[in-house]
Amino acid sequence: MAPSKTETKPTENPSPPRTLEEHLAWVASLSAQRVDLRPLAEGLLQENFGLRSALAEVREAQDELREQIDVLTAPEQYPAVITEVHRKGTGAVEVFGGGARLRVAVHPDVAPERLRVGARGFISKARNCLLEVAGVHRDWQEVGTFEGYTADRTRLLLRHQEQLVAATPAAELTGVELRKGDLVGFDRDGARLAYARLDPPGKEDMFFEATPSDRFEELGGLDKEIALLQRVVRFRVQHPELAARYRLPAKRGILFEGPPGNGKTKLARCLARFIADLVPAGECRFMAISGSSDYSMWLGQSEQKLIARFMAARELATSSDVPVVMFFDEIDALGRRRGSELGSGAPDRILATFLSQLDGVQQVSNLIVIGATNRADILDMGLVRPGRLGDVKIRIPAPNRKAAAAILTRYLGNGLPVVDDVSTVVAVLLSRLYSPRGEYAELAKVKLRDGRVLPVGGRDLVSGAMFENIVRVAAEEAADREARTGVAGVTEMDLAAALDRELRGASALLTPANARSYVARLPQDIDPVSVELLNRGPAMASYVRSA
């Protein structure tokens, strides 16, 4: 009988190995039994490398936690700014920190080349050692105007809000030669350090636009005024030799006067466009300034703004062949009669500065200054004399019937869909407005201080801007109606309704204080004391406004 073949099987351990010796003995028994150990080796290697990766992550997390703990448990430090560096082996600097100026030692780890006036750093809790230095502090809070140096030239004298402030130059400003009037960024409180010279605002930013696109052809009812402007400007631009031969002085100052809304600003823009068409350069720079925009609560800053504007305009006009037009709207804010502001000399000083700048304009050949006002009666006589803004005085009145017809015809005949003939619609609308016995003959009554009562009618309140808005409102109504019903065109009723609304609104704004600005025929020497609105329609309520 043949002996039976016995298969070799690994001996099963009665219990799983627990210690290293038991694991080694178990592996030795498997090897003696010729069991394939490759799967076991692969599993052990995967487990080993997995544990290594996890251990690295744990160590990284521990390092981060250790850094956070170090930061949280580090001694207190205070921010400071270096105000003076001692270079003669003292190992100390002066800083401003914690609201006080201090003299502190420098930590050995701080490189000497990092010690610069204006640099930011941190001092110890005891405030006796500079532990760390960062970059130069650039976050200054104030801007001052350089006036000069102290006697030893170690500090700058800066004018800020009409106060003279002494500031120490930071490292970046050391060696920079400053001129009177330069702008300097500095910290007024605390360290009193000056950090950098600043470039002034770009002069180009002072100009509204290169050349206005407005043209005289867009205006209606001002043919006489336009012709006068064109004649004065054209002659001196195209025939300068004749002007010199006849000893005709240059007309560089123009004053527009009249009630609001009648085209003074538009006329100035059109003049700039007209000049651009005359000169070889083909352009004209236009600077628009509101008279009150340069006022500042700080003494002297209003004058500085005015000087900066005129300086920019003169430099551009003299450095190129491009003419410059400066337009001051509400010129009465700058040019009110001297002595009329009781208790303050600031307006008089501003006016004196303005007049001196106007005198400098006469030497610039291609610079024109235009002023506009609703109240020419309150302007200083020195402002409106010839040689300043009195070279050319133009009254821009409220439109009469002829001018109103020209304005309305221009707006309605500019491609606007009108149901009826434009001239017929305009004639009907103006008959309602200018009829001596019509519904707009009296909208209000102004009582004067001497007891007289003067009626105010629609013709006293209209303006070019009002006519433009009447056409716009009527067009909006017609467009909305066409969108809803399909019926197209601006009708006579649309215009009549818009006219009524504008006139009622304008009369409701009348007060004793502003009545003279709207109603030019009121006497200048007798003040209005009350305005009574007349009840002539469902939208009006009768009441009296008293001074």
C-alpha cells in the first residue's frame, strides 16, 4: 500500500501574538512551514508608511500650536515710531509710543541699518528696549504746506489749518530740498514727523472738459447778445494788429447778469466752442467754477484755491496756443460788495485775492474770465470796473414774447413729433402766457416796504430753462400716451398743461428774499416785505409769505 501524501499547513496559534517576541516567533514559524510571506510584508510596509505620514502631520500641527502658544505667552509689546537715531555707539534711539516720547535701548537682533527716523517698530513691555523694526511708516494723517526750515534746518515749518507746525523730516525726506508752498504729508499729533513731499492735484483735473460741444446755434432768443460776444472775440483773435494799432485794450473779463435759467452757463460754453473754431489750435479749454465751491472754513485756504486755479489757467494759456476760458458761476459769492459782511473780514480778503488774480489775467493773451450772477446790484465796484469783469457786461434777460417764440420753436422743431403745425402751437401757447387779461396775467402780488403792491405775472417768471422743461414734460406725456394707446404726437394740450404746472410751481417759490431775483422790474431801493399767491386754479392755495 502506497503511503499517503500529507499537505503542510501552518500551525495555528492558539492566541494572536501580542508582544514583539511573539510576532517574531510567529513569523519564524510561518517561514519554517514555507508559507508565502509577501502579503504580510506588503501590509506591514503600507502600515509603516501610513503611520509615518500621520506622524508628520501630527508634528506639523504641534509646531503650529507651539507657535501660537509662543505668541499668546510672549511678553507684551507696544508699537512705536522712531523719531531720532543716535549713531555714536550709545545703542539707543528715541521713539514715540504709548502716547509718550521715550529713549530706549536697541535689541542686539535689530540690524543697525534698519534704524531710520520714521520707521515703525515694537518696544518691550517695560518700554525700555526696541525689539523689532519694520518698514517706514507711510500712513500719515495730515497734509501741510511747507513754509520754511527752523534756524538749525533740522525741522520743517508746515502750515496746517492756519497754524504753524514744526515737524521732523523722516529718513525718506532727509536731503529733499523743499520749496515754499510744497505739500508735505505728516502726522500732526504724537511723533510730529514729516514723511514725503506730495505732488499737487493735477492741473488737468481742474478743467471741466477740453472743448465744450455747445454752439450758439442751439440758443434761441439771444441773437443780440450772441452777436456782441462774437464781434468782441472775433476782432481781437483775427485782427490783433489792428487792435494794437488803435490801442484797443484786450477784453479779458466778461460779466453775464440776469435771472436764473436764461442761458448764462450755456452762453459761456458756446463762447468757448466759438473761440476754438477761430484759433489754429482748434480747441479751447473750459474751466467751470461755482463761486461758493472754493470757500473753506479754514482761514487762507479759500485764497489758496483761487490762486491755484488762476495759476493753472495761466500756465496752460502761456505754455501752448490753446485758449482758456474760466467761468465763475454765482460770482456774487466771491465778489460781494466789501464791508457788507459784518463781523468777518474773510470775504473781503477772498475778494482782494480774486481781484489781484484778475489783474494778472491782463498779461495773458489767450485767457478769458467770465462771471455770471443773478444779483449784479450786490457786486463790488472794483470787480465790475473795466480791466476786470467790466470789460464786457451783458444782460441776459428773461425772454420776451419774441425770444420765447424763438426758444420754443427751436425745441419743438428739432425733430420732435408734434401733432399740429409748430408755429401755430407756439402762437397759441404764448397767447395764453402773454395775454394782459389771461389766466397768467397775475399769479402773485408783491408788497413793498413803502406800501405799494406790484402784480407778478407768468411773463415775469418764465426763463429759457423753463421753456426747455415745458417741452420735455410735454414730450414725456406724449410718449407715455403713445405707449399706452398708440396715439402719437405732442399736442397743444400737452404743452398747455406743462406750462401751467411750471408757472404754478415757480410762483409758489416766490418769497420776499428772492422776489427781486425773479422779477427784474421790482425797484432795487425798496425791499419786498410779503408775497401773496393768487388762487387762480385748483392747484393753487391763497396764502401770504411775509418777510
